[in-house]
Amino acid sequence: MADPLDAFPDVTDESDRDLVARHQRAVREFPDLSVADLVYDYRTQFHEDPLVERDESAFYLSVRSHVWTEFADWMDLSDDELAQLKAAHARQFEASVGRSADYDALVLAKDE
């Protein structure tokens, strides 16, 4: 299994990398769901398909703010931590995709 931080080469600040790693571990710990399953759920449950791009290391999604609110609640993130995490995802999304997300960027490292 690949290191989830492999999908975040452009996030270099150690504090950001620690927070991103915590988030990616939380995603991988969803009961009965792989990362690909979670992306599939988002793609079928949302009004607009949030998947913008994918590569060998990650899925790049543009999601509505409620997705991040749910992560913040689940991970017990402070407002500052949530803002820091979202900014790290936005930077990596833009570096990988070549543009910013239409909504909130979410980069999910593949777990296979």
C-alpha cells in the first residue's frame, strides 16, 4: 500500500503534512469502504460528479463544503485545522490538476 503522502508532493510544510496524513488515515479507516468506494459514493450521491481527475496516486475532487464539514466533525478538527487542511488540499489540487477546484478541493490518495 502506497504512503498517502505520496499524493501530496507539493505540500512541504511539516505541520500541513502531519494534518494531511491524519486526514488520509481517517479516510482509509472508514468502515467497509475503500478510498475508491468513497469516491464512487460521492460520484453517485451528489448532484454533480465531483471527480475532476485521477492519476496513479490520487483522486482529485471538487466538493461542496458539507463534505469538509463532515470530515471536520468526524476528525474533531478545530476551525484553524480545517482551514489549514483545506488549504493544503487546494494547493495540491492546483499543482496536480493545473487549476483550482470549482468548489472545495479534496485530494484522496489511492489505497491500492
